[in-house]
Amino acid sequence: MSRVLDLLGFSVVCMVSTCAVAADNTGEGRSANRSADDEYSVSERNHWSFVERSNPLPPMFASESDRNWIRSPIDAFVLRQLRKTGLRPAPPADRRTLIRRIYFDLTGLPPTADAVQQFVQDDSPEAYENFVDELLTSPEYGERWGQHWLDVVRFAETEGFEYDRHHADAWRFRDYVVDAFNSDKPYNQFITEQLAGDELEFSPDDEIGRRTAQVAAGFHRLGPIRRNAGNPEVAFSRNEVLTEMTNIVGTTFLGLTLGCARCHDHMYDPIRQKDYYQLQAFMAATHDVEIPLADEQTRNRWQEKTKQVEAEIDRLTTAIETASEQDRSRLNEQLEKSRAQLPARLPALFSVKNDFSNRTAIHLLEAGDEFKKGIPVGMRTLGILSRAGESANPPDLSNPRLGLARWITNPTHPLPARVMVNRIWHYHFGRGIVSTVNDFGFNGDEPSHPELLDYLAERFVSNGWSVKSIHRLILLSNTYQQSSIHPAEHHAKTIDAQNRLLWRFRRRRLEAEEIRDAMLAVSNRLNRQIGGPGIMVPVEQEMIDLLYKPTQWQVTEDVTQHDRRSIYLVAKRNLRLPFLEVFDQPDLQTSCGTRVASTHAPQALEMLNGKLSNELASTFAERLRIEAGDDIADRIHLAFLITTGCPPTEQQETAAAEFLKAEPLHEFALAMFSLNGFLYVD
């Protein structure tokens, strides 16, 4: 046994350290097996996010008006905080506002004019609830909420840095995420598949399950990679890869800034440098792999054809070096033809696997420098969370990441459920109960409604880790259905300027992808095809010329694919589409838990002068001609219904009519894209 442990990079000392997880509830004592540098103070142990979750009961109210406002347990927790400050919630939003709000929240797309009219006219008590259920089962739901997750895990289909090499099969991870949200995959399973999908066991007849889990494990390959500066083909720094793997586990699932402990003990949180590398040890045997999907016969034919063409390319390349200038020009044409004959690469799964014979020995590194190795360490979960259901058994040496996943998904673990329900809350309300959604540590924000956070986390776990159950709980609350306008707004701002207590709904601007998708939708151009390889749309040649290899941007030939939803556009780290970038699309280098919503002049210029907006404005104008006919008033009325969900006010109708007397319909359609009613959700 000791020989096996030595082979895998463990020592008896490390194994004892792994097993030594006992601690008293006060944090004042210590296990006999725990060394001094594993001790934590009472204040460290008692930080709100590290203690066990409570299971609070919703508060009760004596006032009949208070009781009448409470539609959901959420409302009771929110109302209690409001009443402490003397604030009252805002009145309910009108039905046109509400349907537009839930459509964008759940699908990222605007409701059709018919859907708005149907909802406005349906006065049945179940109308709103039925719409919520309908949208939760729509395929567009997974695309919208899948994008949120891709932000967090910094999904991209290229490596970044100088060479930004393309991962041809990374799109399968994106599709896995979309499918997971649509199927309401239990969140604990979602975590496990991403951390250890390649280590899970499946029956021989469940090939789909096996492949799905292998794709999910591509999670470990999503970080940016810096290739050797002298030769991009040379392997990257193993230490940097392991760093990316470790940091994203902390950010995504635990809401902790683990990366701060790479070079030294964490400056704020009770995470020691030793904790960091012991957690990294779970990934020490993890290596990239492309799992072929074609059968062996097909692969053999592909290899033979590729060898033949490459041999001809090598022959022509050598000949060009010694040929005359005239002969070189003929030979170059042959070379291009030969390159065009290279067979398309065979499909594969973008995943990882364990290679224990090539396991990286994990050491404490002085200042994070891989060339300054300190003491060796083995696998161990974070000491400050050692009470979170950690097993007293040694880690599973054959499936190390599965052991890590089981620790994280233990129902009693204080962090993962809190972190996820807070993310869901953040995307619905524009601010999390904990505003620092990626940081639940000492330097992060404290929860505005701590009991509500634990109530939601408990419901999340008890309902089988169902994300959709949390959506439903939130969306059916009166807290969510408030208006964004409060009759006593000035007074409320003097008490709670940031609206942390939720005395009204927070207005928000659409995200970059939502704006593009909404413009495609109202123009009747949106291609709703789901899944598949990423799409490359036309961009300015000047942008392509800046790439390491201009051939890295090959525009998708099928022009109908250019109108796909933005989630299906190739996520290339070194080339973001100008339209999406100007509206604050994240840069894909690091985890983005919260998107910014800036306001600056280039946004207006993009909407007025941009190629995309003008092209879609022409299509939208044509739609207005066809559906509204020649009557100007009908065109104006329809344009407002389609873009804002509301008919124009008298003032808007008059201004639009005057505008159309002097300007073409295309310019009017373009102006509609810049309306606050189109770009913002109330």
C-alpha cells in the first residue's frame, strides 16, 4: 500500500493530515492530529458563510394588510426587513411590464405582441403562474440561463493570450450546460459531472450518459492558456493549468477567492497556502484528452488520407524553398490546393482524464513560483470547512475528483447551495442577497436577508437541488412582481439608497446578447436553431488582420446561421464582436459573476451607425410595411407594440408621425432600437 501511495505522490504524513478533520463546535479546541498551522480562530470559524445553514421559519405578521401582501414565504422575509425601517413595498407592476420582465428573465427574448395581448386580456388567477410554467419549459430558458453559467465558468472556445488556438469541440460543453438547465438537472449532479464526469461509472448500454459526463468534465479545460512564447506548439506550463483548475473550483462552487492563497496564506479569508495546494492535489493527475467519436475504421481512413496530403504538402513546401520565382508561383497554387484537400477533422469530445503515471507532484510553492518548491502535500479539503460532512476515510485514489465533488455536494456543506441560490436571486433582481456573488469570504458583502438566504438554500436542497423550483418560488412572490416605481421613492432612498431591502423592483438594461437577440427577434430574423458548433459572423477585415493567424476567423458560409442567438456565436477570447463588447460583454479571461452595465457614447454610435443595427432596422422596416400596410398610424402602433410591448403614448405617436414625414421608415425603425422601452426592463 505504501508503494502505491508513493507512486501517486502521497505520503503517510499527508494521509494522516487528510483524515484529521475533527474539530469542536466552538473552534477553541483542536484535534490531537491537527498541527498548529491548521488551527482557526473562533471568529474565523464563525464567519456567517462557514457555519451550518439554519432552517428558519417565515415570519408572521399581525397586520391584515401585511398578511394580505404575502403571497410567498419570500415576501414574509422581505417584508420584515422593510417594516424594521418603516418602508413599504412598491405597488404591483402592470401586466404589460410584468410579462416583458419574466420573458427577458427566463428566455432573454422579448414577448411577441400576441403573447402580451393574451396575457393582458387573461384575467384568470392562474394566468401569471401559467406563463411562468410555460417559459420554464421553453427551450429558450436553457439558452438564457446557460449563458449565465458560461459567464461564471469563463467559457470560451479558444485558449487566449498570443496564439488563441481554437478548441474545435468545446461547443459541446456549451450545449451540455444549455441542456442541463432545460432538463432541470439536479444541481448536485451538475456539479459532480463537471468536476468528475470522466470518473463516473455507467452501465455498458448508457453510452449517452457516459459521453454527456465526459463533455461536462471539459469544465477543467475552460481556462485561458499561455503557450510557449517561442513556439506555440510547445506544451504550456503545467503549474498555470493547475492554478486555473483550482481557482475556478473555488469561485464557481464555493464562492471563495481561493487564488489569493496561491502565493501565501489568504490575506482576508481563513484559507492557508497549504489548503490551496492540498485542494489542487485533487487535480494533479488530470490531463486534457480528445475522445474520438468516429469508429476505428473511419479514424484509420482519416489518418491515411491526412498522411498522404501532408506528405504532398511537405514535398511542395520543400520544392518552393529552392524553386525560381516563376516556378514558386505555380507551386504555391498547388500547395493551396493540397491544403484544401486535407480532410476535415473528426468529431471528438473535449474532456479530461486521469493519468496517474503522469501525475504532477504537488508542493507548496514559494510565492507561487513553480521553480521554488516547498514541502510536498496530498489531497485534503479546506480546513475551515472540515466540519462540512468531510469523510474520515482517505481520499479515493482512483477517483480523486469524485471525492472532491462528493465533499462539495454534501447536503450539509454550508456554501454550494447558498452560492447557487444567491446567483439565481442575483439574475432575477439585479443584485444578490450577497452582492459579491463570487466572494462569500471576509472581504465580501454580508447578506441583506441572511435568514431568507438560508431558507432558499434549504428549500433548494430539500427539493432535490432543483433550480427551476427556486425560479418558481421567486417569480411567484409579490417581491418579484413589484413595480420599479415607488410612490415614496425619495423617502425610501434616504433610508436605503441602494434598494438592498427591495422596496421596489430594480430596473435594468438588457445585456449585450439580449439586445442583439431582441433586435433579431423583432425583425423576424432570429434563427431559433438550438445547439451545434459555434458560428463565425462577418467582422471588419481590420479586426481579422490583428489575429495571430487570420485563418482563425473563417466566416460561417451558411448566412442563415449568422442570425442564430448570441450564445451560439463563437466565444473567441482575442476577438469579441464590437456590438457585444460595447454593451459590456465580459472578456472571457476570468469568471464573471456580475456583469457591469456602463453608459457611454460609443453605445449610441453603435446603435445609430453600426452595420448590424442598420441592417436589422431595414428588415424591421420591411416587417412594418408588410404587417401594418401603408397607414402611418398603424405602422407606429405596431412598432411600439413589437419593441416595447406597449402602445405608444399620445406624445410618442405625435412625435413619431412628425418624424416619418421627414425621414424614411428605415430611420424610424432604427430609432425604435434606441428607445429606453426597448433597451431596458422595468
